[in-house]
Amino acid sequence: MELLYQIAITQIEGVGNVIAKNLISHCGSASAVFKAKKSTLLKIPEIGEYTANSVINFKDFIKAENELKFIEKHKIQTYFYASQNYPYRLKSNSDCPIILYQLGNTDLNAEKIVAIVGTRKPSEYGKNFCEKLINDLSELNVTVISGMAFGVDICAHKVSLKNNLPTVGILAHGLDRVYPAEHKKYAENMIKNGGALVTEFLSGTNPDRENFPRRNRIVAGLSDAVVVVETALRGGSMITAELAWQYDRLIFALPGRTNDEKSVGCNFLIKTNKAEMIENANDLIKSLGWNIEKNIKSKQKQLPINLNEDEKQIFNLFKNTETLEIDKIINLSGLNSGQVALTLLDLEIKGYIKTLPGKRFQIL
């Protein structure tokens, strides 16, 4: 029943993701928001008369009820932002969706996730790079994210399928369709191959123009890094890159000729130091601190004897991996962000871990 209210809160007029989180934080749950008195709502910071009235007067639960039926019929997974299973990378962004809908079984908290985006009309240079990059990343079992669009997006999904890598399409519409329709067969194969389709939009939502920037923030937010293959100076790929920059994600851009319109955006990202130049998969692997070796050195599994309880707790998180993002450390350790930051600093001073770009940490 709580899921009904979680869906409904996204339908209240004038209540976006940030305000909804504020309401839920103060009331305790989505259902409690709808049961709160107006006087209680007005005491919540940044909640005025208009928003309070919108909540109190909301009675249209039909959409939420229909969505529940759709979810049950198609076995769709849901991720509420306050739940334990919500993607931790995305959760670290203040504008993350209240709820996500997923068709398929991909782990959105997978160890290695890369977004690959670019122009809808890539050159052979861009397509060849995209294919080689994913081929070279296949040994690391990377999850590849993109937006299901023509061009670089669908190239990334198709090459991932060829390499048996899970690939996730982030949609700008509901899960009752695939847009563009020409990509429906790829979407079906993605799901069969352990991939997924993910959206924040209810079924029945059209792929309207204003939905695509919202889609792009999910592409950026779910990823460890965003690779921009080819792009003009304006467009969806540049929006995704800018959002990734704001989220403190690593950005990589494929350089091109200065007079090539498809390379202007990539060259600009590199020139303004928002993106690292990428020539091959090793550039990405090195910057992210990913180790191609399958086995972690035995010495890295041994717990040092001179650690306090917080240090032991965080050190033990590295038992099955060499690198972790700070958001995942906070999520798994149960410590607050201040405790985690201080403990990581102490572990680095003692020589047990090192800091990597993108708020990642590697055990030594």
C-alpha cells in the first residue's frame, strides 16, 4: 500500500522531487504526507500555502492505482529513494527521482557502471571507437548505460549485447513502449541478456521533449563515468556531460578534428578541463582505478591489527573489491558522512588506501 502513496506523491501539482523529499523527510513516509494536517505541512521549511493545499486537496489516486496494476502485470521493479535498494550513486544527487521503475534484472548498484553517449549521427570514427571501447571493457564485466536513442546510444547497447555485457537503457517515457520504435527488438534482447530498461515516468507517458534532460540526469547519476564519443556543442550529450560534471563524475571525451562539427563538443569539454581525453579503454581503467586482475591480492584481505572499530568496519568493505565510491562506503558502513570522511583520511594517512578521481578509494 505504501507504494501507492510513493507513486501518488509524484503526481501532486507543484510538488517535484526536491519538495517531495522534503515532505517525506519531515512526515516520515509518503503515506504520512497524505495524512498530515495542513497546519503540520505549513511548519515544514519551504512548504507554503500553495503546496500545502495541493497535498491536502489531492484525491486523484487513479493513476497510481493503474500504475500498481501495470507494475504487477509486467513484474516491474521499483526503487523508492529512501529504500535500501535505491541506486546509491544516483541517491547522492539532490535532484534524484523519488521513484524509479525497472523492467529487467540488472543490478543498478553494480561495481562498475559506465555511461556512453554521443551524437545521433556518428561518423565511422565514432562508431569504431565505441565498438573497440566496449570490446576492451568486456573483461571487466562493466555495465553499460545509455539512452536508447539513434546513433551512439544504440551503438553502445548493441556492442554490449555482442559482448554479453549487461546494458541499461534509460527512457524518457513510460515502460509501456520503446522509443524510437525501431529499437524495440534491441530492448527485448537487452532484457533477455541481463540488461534493463529504467525510467522515472509512469506508463502512458509520452517521450515529450522536456523529458529528455530529465532522462539525461539519470544516465549521468547512475554512472561512475560518462564517455562522450562525438557531439556538437549543443545537444543531449552535452547536457549529460554537464550534469555529470555537477555530480562530480569522471567525464571522458573522444578528441576529433577542430573543423569537424561532430567533435566540437568533445574538444570543448577537453579544452575546458571538464573531460579527460580518451584514446582507449586503458585511459578510463587507469583513471577509475579499475584493476583488470580478477583476483585481489591476499595481503589486501588481511585486516591490520592497529585499526579502531570504524576503520575496521570500512576496511572490511574492501574484502571483495579493490575500489569503492564514497557514497557506497557511506551506504554500506552505516556511518554518517562525517565519520566516513574522517575514517578514510586516517586510513589513507596510515597507508592502507589511496584516493582516486571521482570520490573513489582504492585499497593498497
